[in-house]
Amino acid sequence: MAHATGKTHEHIQVSIRADVSHLTTHDRQILSLLIEATRLINPVYLTQMKQDLGGTNGIFDKTRGNNYYPEGMTRDDIEAYLDEHPDETDAVMSPFTVVERSDERLITTPYSEYYRDHLDRVSSLLEEAAQLTDNESFRKFLLGKAKAFRTNEYRTSDIDWVHVDGVPLELTIGPYESSEDKLFGVKRDIEGVLGVVLSQETAEAQMYQEQVARFDAHLGKKYGYTASTTLTPMVVMDEVLVGGRPWYGYVPMAYNLPNDADIQKEVGSKKVFIRNIMRAKMELITKLIAESVLDPHVAALVEPSIFMSFIIGHESSHGLSFRFSGNDFLTLGSPLEEGKADVFGMIFLYFLAESGIIDRDIAERAVITNLADGLRQIRFGIEEAHAVGTLIQYNWFLKHGAMQFGGKGLEFKPALFKQVLDGLGDEFYALSQTHNHEIAQQFVDEWGRVPDEVRTMIASFDDIPIDIDPVFEV
């Protein structure tokens, strides 16, 4: 059994299990190796986040920052240095280097060297697992990722990961997310997520997958861009174990990777949905929040299958042909991208309804579910990317009359949902095309504030946990 992570009392411990009884002997051997590799991600991440759990009674201290850049250096300091040493820009701004100071110079060390002791062992385990699988796409990915950890070149292995198909296991491992980089939003933390694929649920998700390209083309015609959506495989799984940020920090219910715009343009991205985590958060947090702020007949509309539909829409919309990324948006890129994915994820469901693929009722319930669940996300802190994206939606819905405060807390006008969403979608698309950090900051300042009524509601949730603390049964 994997122990709890030492999170605070605001997190509720919950057992997370995955059924592995159907796996073959070879698959179980592979799983055992991948469990060991995933565990090895934890010490790497703890080093990245400058953690000393022995000195904090096992509690992860979020105030310690990270080791991406020299302590005390600001964005202005680093930009001034690079103005004087432009030949060092690529190394300093690489997503996969640690930057340290030596006298008056900056020294960069690739992840592959800085974390060599652990990453070499991870590579060996991946190579050992590769020898046991008879699936060529999985073997290619495992060997490619093992090489990437040794060479610091991740692009090819990330492309190989998108193409993995026909295996009962799902492994996402490597440096992906950059939200912890508060200076430039480029440095990536290393994580691992391991699960058992749910074949029936994955097959059902293919219905959505087939429509993503149509939706992107529809938006391209509306906004005047050439849609470039390519491969959008979807996997539904039960989680077995995680390492790194999903273990110590935000516990994701789904993700869309890789984040690299060039990879998404070339081959697309993969959407992974985590059923057992999603159900735990829904039952232990979101439903309790909904019952606290919604009239009973509305709260009853919030349930797991609708939540899954919304999450599929959200992750699919991360892969659209326009996104908030790069130096234009810096640290605003993540919150704006999360808000965009929420909004266009809901618009996507309306698109499916208008195409006769799903009932319109599902789209309307997804909006309510998302906005109720938004209160859960805001509780992580108003600076957290998902929280900022939610606050933008709240203020927009309030301003345009589709949501209001009253009764138990939140009241909705479903007849206005589609119109209001379309308007906010137009704003997000236009903002993505400005490539202007100052304009983006003005947008976030205007629409990302916390309404007083939201503060009051959140303050009443003392008996509802902020997040789950998974205890993995492996």
C-alpha cells in the first residue's frame, strides 16, 4: 500500500484502487516495473520543489518555491542578464534545465545530469518493461522515454506516447507541466501517472474523439483560422499510482498532453481521463458543494456521468488550434488556457447537441456541474490556474445574467447559457490572438476577481474537504 502524502487536514484520505485481475502475467510484470519507475519520480519532484519532508513532519511546504532559478532572482534580473548574454538564452529558458548562479554568471544544468541518479534508474526500468511487451507502439514509447531521460531530448518520446495504442496500461511520465514556474511559466516539473485502461469506457469516449476535428473546423470557419487538429486519442483509466506533482500537489482528474504547440500541430495530443479519481472528488467534494449552494432539484443534476462529459469537453478543447502558450502570455498562459478549455468544452457539448449526437440537457447540466465544481477549484487559492479560469466564467455569467446569487446560493437561467458561453468564447479567442501580455493581464484583472458572495459561500464549506489525499492500494 502506498502511504498518504502528508497533506493537511483540509484533505480527506481516500483509498484508490484499480482492478488488475484481468491482466496477463506479462502485463503484471510490466506493471510492477512501471510502479517502481513511477515511485522514483517523487524524490526528483521533491528536489525540484526544494522540499525537506523530514524537517516538516512529512508535510509538503508550498512556500519553499522551487529550484528552477537562483533563489532571490526576479524575472527582471534574469531578463537583464540575458540582454547582456544573449547566447545563453536558449539554455536558461529551456524547459528542461536547472539554472544556478556562480559569482556573476548563470550556470545551466540539464535535467538529465542534475537528476541523473534517479532518472538513470527510471530509464533502466522502462527499458526492462519494454522487453516484456509485445505491443510495438508501447515498446517504442518506453524505449524512447528511457532515452529521453538520459539525453534531455523529450520531443520524440512525447510523440511516441500519443501514438501508443492497444495496451491495457497507460503511463504518462516525464516533464510536462510548467505552472509551478512563477517567473516565466516555462520550466517543467517531472511527473508520473500510471493506470489500467478501461476498455469499454475508452470505446465510449471515441464518440467524442471523432467529433473534435469537426468542432475545430467549425470554430475555424467562425473565427477565420485553418483548423489543424490531428490525432486526438482518448483513454479512460483507473489510476494505479502517481509520482511528483499529482502525488504532492493538485490531484488531476484528467489531462491533455503534450502541451507543446508544435507537437500538437504535428500529431495532436492525448486526453487521459481518470475514473476513480473523478468519482472520489465528485462524491466527497463536488456533490456536497452542490447540495450546499443549489436548490435540491438542481443539485440532483450534478452526477458522475455528466461530469465525465464535461471533462471530456474540457480536455478536448485544450487541443484546439488556438491556445495560450509561449512567452506572449508568460504565467498568464496556464489560467487563460484552463478558462478557455472550460468555456469551449461546454460549447463543444452544445455543438454535439446541435448535431443530434447528445441531448441538449446534457450540455445544460454540464454547465451547472462545471460552475458548481468551480467552487471546489477556487478553494485551492485564487492564484491557482483552474481557479482563475473559473472566476472569469463566474464574473462573465453574472454580468450577462445567466447566473445569479439567491436562494441557497447559486441560481441559473439555462436559456441564456449558450448565448453567454458563445460571447465568452469570442473573448477568449480574440485574446489568444493578441499575443500581448499586458492586454491579457487587463482581462484577468477585470474578470478574474472574487465576488464577495463567492467568498461568503466558500467560507461556509468548513466541513467539506478541499481535495482528496489518495492512498494507492498497490
